[in-house]
Amino acid sequence: DFIRIRKFVEKGGTLLLTAAHLNSSLQPDEALRFPLDDTVIRCLLGNDYQNYKKRVELSLGKGKIIYYPENVYPASEIIRESYKNDMISLAKDITSDEYGKGWIKSSEKVDFTVWDSKDMRTIYLLNVDWESDMNSRNAVLTVGNHDFNIDVERYRITAVRISDEVAATGSENTSDILEINRENGVIKLRCQTTKPDRVTIFDGTTGESMTKEVNGAGIFTLEFKP
């Protein structure tokens, strides 16, 4: 496992851990015990890793390691605040490059995941508000330099397709966006539907959103002119 982690860091990843993550003892009430064969750990943290007294940042290849020498897990009050700040900083660094491609701003009521294909990014959104009686929750979609509000209904996955700083989604769960192109200021979109639907686009260049109706089932080409 540590060999794979080392390769991950060398290729540009960031490893965040504490001494507790290296503890070979399975009993939490026992003293810290490092593995007898610690060759890879030394490669990651240096030969003097057992003598560190405070948080350190170490470079390895294209990446880095942030190491806490305390034998506690991140939830411990001893390191929790500092560890949390490191996690927030790392998350911001990772997501900052993603916003222009299309991203969802943090929400307690809507979870999302992202899938990139050759020509398009897809964001899948899920309303996780199981407690209230609200039928939908708002999510904030960022495309280009603009934010857009999207209603995410319960009991279904909402898919948003993004290409060329244009996002598109259908109202029906069985509809799909096949292709998005911008030509001479006109946004052309191909979609497939199984029933009448409303297709909405969000233009990350102008900040405009537009909706068109599809009258039935089939594959359609729609044009949106800002």
C-alpha cells in the first residue's frame, strides 16, 4: 500500500496523515509502534521521521506530504483544527481548477459527483434531504464565470451535461443530452427524449439561461440564440 502511496505523491499528489496512520499496533490504548520494515515510510518521511515533534511538510517528486507526528487520529482535539484547515486548503486547491469546467458549490442538501468523457463533463446530482417535506432543493451550478440555480428533485438523479462553457439538462429523468456545440454565437444541442420535455441550457459565457420544449420522443436538435 505504501508503495502505491509513494507513487501517488511522486506524480503530484498530496498525502495528509498522522503517526496513528503508521501505527502497526491494532490496540488503540497501546504505545505507538512503527513497522519493523519501514523502508517505504523512510522514503516518504525521511530517515528521522520518528523524531519529528511538530507538523512538517515534505516534498517528494512532484507532490508533498503533510505529516503530524502525534499518535492521534484527525478528530482528536490535539490536531483537529490544524488538520481541518489542511483539508480545506487541499480541497480548495483541487477544486479551483474545476470551477471553470463546471462544478457545484457546496450544499448540505445536495450531493454530486463528476464524470469526464472525451467531449463532455457530466455532473450527477442527488437530493439527500430525507427529513423535510420539500420536493426539491436548490443547487448552485458554476459554469465559466457564472452561477446558476438548479432545482434538484427528490427520488431521482439529475444529470447536467457540460461542454464549451455551456451546461444543459432535461426536466425528465429519461432524457439525455447527446452533444453541445457553440457555432458563431449560436448554441446547438442534440438531445434524446422518451416523452415531451423541457430542455434548459446555462451559458457560462454570457450568464444567460434559456429553455425550449420538446414535443415528443426521439432525437432532436435545438438551437439557442443568446
